[in-house]
Amino acid sequence: MTDIEIASSVQAQPIVKIAQKLGLKEDDLELYGKFKAKISVKPAPKTDNLVLVTAINPTSLGEGKTTTSIGLADGMAKLGKKVCLALREPSLGPVFGIKGGATGGGWAQVIPMEDINLHFTGDLHAITCANNLIAAILDNSLQQGNPLDIDPTRVVWKRCLDMNDRALRSTVIGLGGHSNGVPRQDGFNITAASEIMAVLCLAADMKDLKRRVGNIVVAYNRAGEPVTCAELGVTDAVAIVLKDALKPNLVQTLEGTPAIVHGGPFANIAHGCNSVIATKTALTLADYVITEAGFGADLGAEKFLDIKCRAAGLKPKAVVLVATVRALKFNGGADKSELTKEDLPHLEAGICNLVGHIRNLRDVYGVNVVVAINKFVTDSDKEIDFIAGECEKQGAEFAVCECWAKGGAGSVELAQKVLKAMEKDAALNFAYPLEMSVKEKIEAVAKRVYGAGAVEYTAKAEAAIKSAEKIGKGGLPVCIAKTQYSFSDDPSKLGRPAGFTLTVNDLEVRGGAEFLVAVCGSIMLMPGLGKKPAALGMSIDDNTYEIKGLF
């Protein structure tokens, strides 16, 4: 059965009934049909039993981090725990571009999966609208005499669209005469890469959202000074557009475990985590909360710990590190077409990737680590045993997870190991203090987490760092944008590279999100479609509206 066929075979419970498991009444909900709702409660965390799910460096196939997160929550529920998931929302672009969403897979899914993967409750559309409202007000200011003396060549705010559309990466606007605006070069990012998305996911409440929106740097004037949303006068209008999107969304797993799905920033150009409001709402309503961070631990977990936890005062009691046989073989040099065959030599060569992530989480950040070996039907017993043996050598707790095939029943052992790990003292050390200079913070992550031997800066990056420090943004945390396929900035450097040189090409100020983006390598903020987009294989029934071919 396909994922959508599995999801369709399960009768979802009314969302009001799911809410009752968290102690919520119908008056606490804003219903979006029978199976989705916005939660209208003020977060006031009552527990600190937070679990982060992260992963080793993935292949392009994905390693089942979301699936494992869902399975872990269902496994805890089977053990009688009052548990809630806190996950990111999918973006429409990848759904129609490649066969992949963000609702898990097999018997570990959140539902209604077709709604969540498509329009859901409209959050991403609201973020798109808010982003483009800022762009429209900015261009109107240029047209109406340019009272802020904005330099049209130094507008850094781009429009966005929640779709893969490479033709919009670089555009020219304002053509057709004076009445059509000031001509200038522009472009589009995908909505998940918008700073509005990052702002919404880091905001504590409406007041904090407005403060952050007001601090967004949209351009520079001719004197080289930053121009913000507050100076454009658009702050409250943006907040009005986002007022419903700020509220977290409640859905459920196939097994009826509550799941809060809210926010979806990229894990390279942003911090790759669900919203602070969603996480804290879950901590308010449940005894145990399972959340995840995007891509591998060098990106998602690093940013969850160094940016989100620092900003929101969070601290995970355990971190689950998802590993797969196929990704480790790939990191050992195996050809992608051969990953389903037993291959101990390549597995042995790639195990260093898992070891590197274990040591980072344990030795750099001081957190309790449990390895989840996400088992596929093509994995051999010898391969699983080899990974288990390496975990034992590293002193890391581990469990084989079969939630894709068995749901919560396939995750009970993992849940037991995680609960045991949470009983240990939990520390949280950051990779760097904020008092360091921008370069020192970048180099701390590069050397302590990635394993780099040195960091080099292009002339453009040097100038951008000086500019950020000059305008008073040097004290912000750093968000390093690089490939997800390697510890380094080179996707071909697999395994556990060490002593390499990380090259910083640029630095971008995110005044509202309150971090600095250090751009390493080529980061695509508006994906394109492949030769045969997934959208071409989808259909909907004329009468029942049943969707086929989604996943």
C-alpha cells in the first residue's frame, strides 16, 4: 500500500476527541472541518520533558526522521504516556516537485495527510501574503518619491511563492513605464525560505511577532544604513495578515496521538524547526513532547540548540539520532543504485558519520543521545548488528525502530530507551557564546561541529560581516547555510571529513529572526521542477474528490 492508501484506510477521530486527550475543550479550538483545528490557548509550559529527533547526514531519499518522530510518539502512547508531537508544516513546492511530503510514512503518519501536505489551514499562504505585502509597500515607497532614500540597487527583500518555479529566481520588475513602478532587479524565494517564516516560528507571542517584524531589514539607503519594516510603517499590517497563522494547528497520528503541526522554515537558510509557540503549547498540554529539526544534526540540531533553545529557553532531555543502513553505506562511498544490497565494507567505511554526530551531541552539546536505527526491509541482520555494535563502542543507547511497518508497536523499544535516557541529568552547552565576534562564532561551529580545520571568507563576506557589526547586529547567533549532505560545505565530502576549509561566501542579516546567515556553498532558495514533476502523476476523482498519486 502507498502512504496515502494507508492513511485513507484509517478512520480519523474527530479532532475534538483528540483535543480531549490534552485536556482541551471545544471552546479552546478553532475548527477547520472535523479533523483539523487551531489551538487558542496561551502557552505556559508545565513540563520540561522535551525530546529532539535529528539524524545523520541524509541521502536525497530521506532517512525517515519525521516517520521516526511519529513512531516514537505513538510508542510512548502505547506505554501509557500523555504525549504530543510538535512538527513542521510541509511546503507545497516539494510536494508537487518531488514525491515527498512531511507527514511521515507507512504506519507512522500524521493525518489528514493530504490536507496537511496541500493547503492545511492556510498558514503558508498567509506567510506568502505577508512577505509580499512588505515587498509591495517597499516598491510603492520607491514609486511615491522614495521618502526613506532607499537605494534601489540595495533592496534585499525578495518576494516569495510556495511553489518550485526556477523562472522566478531572478526577475526585473517595474517595466512598462512610470505608472508601473521603479524598474529594478528582483526575484522570488520559496515561502519556506522567507524571513517571515523564521520570524513566525521564533516569536513568543503577538507582541514579540510585531517586534521582530519591525526589525526586519528590507533594504539599505544611499548612506548605507539599514531600512526596516518599522520604517516602512507596515508592521501592524503584516501582523494582521499573520494573526491566524500564529496559532498552532492540532491534528493526529494514525493511532490517535495528538500532533501539533506548525511552521516550516528551511533548515539551511533558517533554523529548520517548528514554531516556539507550538513547542511550548505542547509542553503546556502534555507530559512528554517529541519534536524534530530538519536535515542532519550538523544543520538542524545545531540550529535547534544554538538558536531556538537559546532564544526560547528550551532544553531537550534527550536527543534521538536517526540512522539508516543505506545512508551510512552511501557515506562510505556506495553507489546510490546499490544501497539495497548487503554491503558491510561500505557500511564500515561510512559508520564514521554516525560516530561524528554522536560525539558532537554528547561532547559539544552535552545532551543525552539515543540512536534510532530506522530499519528498512532491505537491511540485513548483519548490517543492523554492525551499527548496534558501533553504538555500544561509543557508549550510546540505541534501538531498532520499525515504525514504518508496525507503527507505534515498532517503536516501543525506542520509547523505552528514550524514557530511560530522560532520567539522566540533562545538560545543554552551546557551541559558542554570543559575546564572540561574528567570525569567532562561525569558526566555533565550523571547527567544533563540522570538523573544519580553517575558515576562509570571500571579499563579499568580509564586507558583509563588517556591515553587520557596524549596524549593531554582531551579537546575534549565526545560522550557517550549507549542504545537508556533508559535515562540510562540499556535498562530495562524505563520511566524517576533517581538516577541510569552510568557505563563507556572504553574510545576510536577519534582523527579525535575530540571526545572521553565513552562506557557504550554493544555496537554492527557489527550487526548480524536475523533468517529470510529481504533480503530473496526481489525479482527483470527479465525484468523491479522492486524491491519488500524492504519495
